Amino acid sequence: DEGEGEGEGSPNVELLFANLDRVSDLALGIDLDALYVSGIAEGGRAVVMKLPLDSDEDAEAEAETEAGGGRDGGIKGLLDEKAVPFCDVTSTSVGSSTPDPGWNGPALTVDAAGNLYAATPSGVSVVNASGDILGTLSLAGLIGDEAPTAMELGEDGYLYVATSGRIMRVRVKAKPAKLPTDMVVPPRKRRAGTENTAGT
């Protein structure tokens, strides 16, 4: 019937992660084996979490998306228990180590060498594959009281940073990550004994 199942959620949408106070951005690792998620953790810390991407079967075996199983009694994400802290960029903010209370967390992007870029209200931190901060590019005086909302590396040799009211760019040597452009989501493998329910 039309409308049947409303309120129960789409069977094609899965909750992967729900273990931060606020989530800001995400970036796919260059080897397609991890997802980096930024946000605000307990205590107002600006952090990036690393979520390993395994097969659907492995994820479902590790955790079930069910009410009451997550933090504070909320819904538990499939990768909540597998997510690990990758880096904390709170202290790298130039001029202040305390982010604005309304800020959701760093904007993210990845370069061709696998380095992660995390933009805070005061600067862009460059983090290597081990989670070590290599350096921070100051944005002080450029963005005012606005926080970065998006960031991309261009093929033209610039790093682009957007806020709620402006777009900036800075010349860099890094190149953007070369991720596949022909990615097709494969059909799920059916478990033994599962009947074909196509069309239902």
C-alpha cells in the first residue's frame, strides 16, 4: 500500500556512526578502506574519527542498528564500536584553543599522498596517515568570526576554503586525491536461506 512503512526508515539507508556530540564533515581515504568523520566530542573538543570500511556482513556482525544501543541511549551506528580517534585539532587553533559553541567541527579533505586537511575557525591543519599533525596554515584575519564549512583541493594548485559568507584560496603544492569516478554500488550478497524478495 502507498505510504506503507512510513516512519520505519528506508531499508536502503544504514546508520554508520552516531558517537559524537555533533558531526561536521567526512572524507574518504585514498585506499577506500576508511572514512574520516569530523565533529565535536565531549568537552567541546574538535576531533576527527577514523571508521574502517569493511564488508556489509562484517559490519552487521559487529553491531546492530537498534534503538537504545548507542551513546546516551540513542540509536547505535554500525561502526560506532570500530571507530577510533584519529586526531584532535582543538589545540591547533591559532589564537584560541576553545572552539565557538555553535561550531560543528572541522571541514575535511584528503590529498593524493593520503594526508588529511582539517579546517578550524583559525587554521587548516595537515595530518599524515598516522594521525600526526604536520603543520597548520593560519587563517587568522581572513575569515573573521566565521567558521569553515567546506574545503577542497583543486587541480589548479589551490586549496579552497568556504565559510558561511566567503570563499578563500591559498596556493599549495599538494594535489587532490584521485578517487575512482566510476564507482558502482554492488548488490548485497544474500545470506544463506534468504529468499528473493525483489519487488516487495
